[in-house]
Amino acid sequence: MKLDMTTFWQKPAPWHCPAWLWWSGVIGLVFYATFQVLWQDVGKIGESLTAFLGLVVVLRYGHGLRNSTAFWLLLAALVVQVISWGLGYLHHPQWVPGDPKPDRLAKLFIFIGVAWWLGGSTRNTLVIWSLALVAFIIATFVHGGIDDWIQGLQGTRVGFGIRNNQHASMLYGVALLGIVIFGRRFVHPGRLIIWRLVLWLALLLLCLTALMIGQTRAVWGGVTLALLIAAIGWGGWKVSHSGGKAIIKPLMIGLMALVIVGAIASAVFGKTLLQRATAEHQVIEQVLEGNLDSVPYSSVGIRIHSWVAASQWISERPLVGWGPDARGLVIDHTPWLPAMVKDNFGHLHNFFIEIWVAYGLLGVALIAALAFWVGRCAWLAWRGGILPGDMALFAGSFFIYWMLVNQVESYLSFWTGVYVHNLVIGGLVTHYWRWKLSSFRSQAYK
């Protein structure tokens, strides 16, 4: 696909729309990626421009894309929310809001606008992801201040002023995945390789430090599992294409780096790591033994009890759920949950359970269909030679990480998770659309 280069942005030939619309959308996307965490008032303007203009332009000018599954899934999301709200209004009108709050699921489809304004370009995608990374890191110093970093290094759990402790850690987890998997792009031979290597090592060290002082166990586990599976997947692919000798050098370098990082982490954060890792082992043992009634209302215990409460509500309306405010209903109207939980929590610490209790199996099926479609998009774009290998590897590792961390915290129910979701998914879908348009044009000339 021919791309007309500009200084900052690639404008693709098949992406037809008026120039003023194109650059308005691109500026909106840049604002969204750069300011959503750093300066949210500006970021929201960018989010609105990205979403609204993107949807309108794709429907008007996106020949070959207007029938994309993404639009059918968006329509399905709106229908599911209206069904759940309408039946809830008939069954329990006192607990149903005045409108179905369609943005609850529709906001997960902002990636449609992101994918369009990225124009199918790997370069544009990496520019936007890099802007988001740099702006987020700056935000942790602006919102949290240097004091947060100092207190964190002294053993205090900190959240860098971004919603709460878990959300900053989640964002740093995504950042670390990207920095590790795209590391080769930093250190490839060429000009300024020493400075690029120094920059990569500095970013790697910063993210590792932030994860340690964020003290979010699910993020630790998610990052570790995602990188482990990514390494196994990459190693298997390398062996099958180049033979076993091809991975000896990278394997040795990786093991050395792991030992060095482990030694430094143990020396600096050993006490913190041990305390967090063993803090609730007795609670976990009680859960595994099935003694749920005796589980205390600790960090893990609150999650367990809220999930049990949600399961009772789900069992009453498993197909269509209780409507958009269901997570609050579970917390506020489950009689046996203590006042401490009711006063301090308004969500269920599990995005998928929240979807089930709100929209029933219809909502769960929708999220599953979206995940399957995005995975298929990435696979087809990679197999078609459009999605680079490292980006495909990042997609797989991100999926593993995202599934795990959203099991114990409702990130996708909050703006931080929506932000990550739309930027990452948009970056993958734009490559699929580029592959689809290329295939469409090839068939048209046959």
C-alpha cells in the first residue's frame, strides 16, 4: 500500500476523506493519546474528536470497511444494553436509571476511530503508543510528584496520583510489556545506538521500579506470565524457522538479564516483595479449602465476598442481567455485606463479573465475540505480512496480561482501562483494515 510521507504522520492512499477532516481526526487522536492521563480535560476533547469524527468518516468514506464486524459488534452492544435496561425497567424500575447508559459498552469501541486515524500505518501506531508512554511517565511525576517515588522506594505503596494504586501499576505493566517486546527497535544497529540503548535501559529500569513500588500483585503476575508465554512463543517460532542454534544467544542474554534484574529487585525491594507475596496466604488457603464464610474482609477477601454476592444476583437474572447500575446494586443491596464494604467500594473487582451481573450472558457473549474478532484480526494481519512480528507478539502478550488483571480489578470499567484498550486494539485493528483494503483492491483488479 502506497503511503504519502509527511514529517510526522503517514497519510495512506486508500484512506479517502477531506484533508480538514483527516487532520482534525489525527490531532484529536494525538490529544487523546498524549493528554488522557497527563491532562484529562484536554484528553477528553481528543477522545470525543477521535470517536465521533472517526465513526462518521468511516461510515461515510470507508469504502470496504463499512461492513466491518466492529460496527456490528457496536450495534450489538447498544442492543444488549437497551434490552437489559428495558427488561430491568419492567422487573425492578426502582433500581433502573432513566436511560440505558449506552456509553458503558459503547466506549469500548472508540478503537474504531483510533484505527481509522492511524491509517493502517505501523509508524503512526508506534508514534501514538510512544506519545502515550512518554505522557504517562511524565504524568506520574506531575500528579504524584517526586515525593511519591521517594516514598515508594522507602517501602510505601503509592499510586502516582492516578486514580488509585492499582491503576498506575496496570499502566506501567502495559508499558513494560511494550518496552521489552519492542526492545529490538530501540537497539537495532545504526546511528546513536549507544544513546538508544541507554534510553531503553532507563525506561526498562523506570518501569520495573514503578511496578515494585506500586505493589500490585495481579500486575506482577500478569506481566510475568505474559512475558513468559511471549518468550516461549517467540522461541518456538524461532526454532521452527531458523533451528535451535538461533535462540542460544538470545536465551543466554535473557537469562543473564533475568538474573541481574532479580538480584537487584531482591536487594532493593526484597522485604516489600516478600511482604506482598505472603500477605494473604492464609486467606487464599481458606478459599482453596472452600471456607468462604470464614474469609476475612482483607484485600483478597473483599473480592471473594463481592464475587459470591454477585453470583447470587447473577443466578436470578443470568441471561439479561440487572442493568447498567448492577455493580452498585450488588454492593448496596446485598444484606450480608458489611458497612465497611458498602461505604468504601462501588465495584466488584472483576470486569467480566460486572458485565455478567449487568448485562447477563448476552453481555458476556458480546465481550467474548469482541475478543475473538480482535484476535482474528491480529492473526490475519500478521499472516498477511501487514502486522509486524513484534507487534503481533505484543498483541498476544497484552491479551494474556489484560485477561488476568481484569479478573481481579475492573480496569475496563474505568477510564484508565478504556484508554489502554482503545489505543492497543485500535493499533491492531488498523493493520487488519489495511490488510483488508489491500485484499479488496487486489480482487478489484483481477
